[in-house]
Amino acid sequence: MLEAILHGLVLSFGLILPLGAQNVFVFNQGAMQPSLWRALPVVVTAAVCDSLLILLAVFGVSLVVLGVAWLKMVLYIVGVCFLLYMGYLTWRTRPAVDSREAKRFSPKRQVMFAASVSLLNPHAILDTIGVIGTSSLSYSGADKWGFTLACIMVSCLWFCSLCLAGRMAGRLDPSGRLLGVLNKVSAIIMWAVALYMAWSIFFF
């Protein structure tokens, strides 16, 4: 059991650590919202979506997704379009010095966008379902549950920490300049990922 839990902790942390659209969005909302409670919808949504993907992976959906070529193609095309759009919105976002002027996402928009960057992100889906799903085949019974819950725990703690880091960055930069730069960097990262995914489609 302990080996399975440690495996899940290390594997999940390695998969979630790279900077991507999902992490960027959670961080930005933590920085732009007036309090951590106002950013709670994005944290909960991202954690729930990741948990759902992990559960689907462990229970065998990975074999279906990875075995259907056209489904992977559709995921990539949708992901490219969405990341281009998210990059455009992020680039145009201008953090304001006065909190009353800041254009923040409402709870509804937080949930919608967090779910989108989680569930419409082909890399997240293929990494989570492919890697975690394949790794879980080594375990059964209590060990498999230990592995699964460890992966889910890392995901939940990571998004909470990311939101908190964004909040700290926002408070250290009352002028909004740092957030403006982060938005530009975030947009460029999203566009770069979208271009890479578009390139991958031709070599699918």
C-alpha cells in the first residue's frame, strides 16, 4: 500500500508541475480576485475535473481513448482552438490598480473556463489517462485505491497552493505591472502549446 501511495504522489506531482493553460488560469485568478474565497470556484473546479480524469483513467477509459485515433484527433483540434482563444483573452486582460476597476471572472465564468482548460486540454487528458491509467494497471484492490487517492490528493493540494501563490503575487504587486507581464507570458505559453499541438496533428 505504501509503495502504491508513494508512486501516486510522485507520478501525479510530476504530471501536474509543468506550466500549462490550467495552471496559468488558476494562478491568474488567485492573483486577480480580491480574496482567496472569491477564487474558490476555479480551485474546486480544476480539482474536481482532475479527480474525474484520474478516476476515469484508473477504471480503464484510457484503453478506449488511446485506442481510437479519430477521438485523439478531435481532442487535439478542439484543444488548439480553445488555447488560441484563451491566449487572446489572457493577452487582452489588463489588471487595474483600483480593485473596483479590475475585470475579474465571475464565479460562473471561473467554473466554465476552469472546466474548459481542464477537460478540453488534450495533453492533460492524454497524460493523465495514458500515464496514470497505465501505471494503475500494476495495482489492484486496496493498493489501486491508495494509488488513486494519492494522485487526487496531489492535484487538490497543488491547485490550492497555486491559487495562494497567485494571491501573494497579486498583493506584492499593487500596481498591476507584474500581473500584466504574467498575463502576456501566459498568453504566449498558451499560443506556443497550441502551435505545438497543431504541428502534432500533421504527424499524428
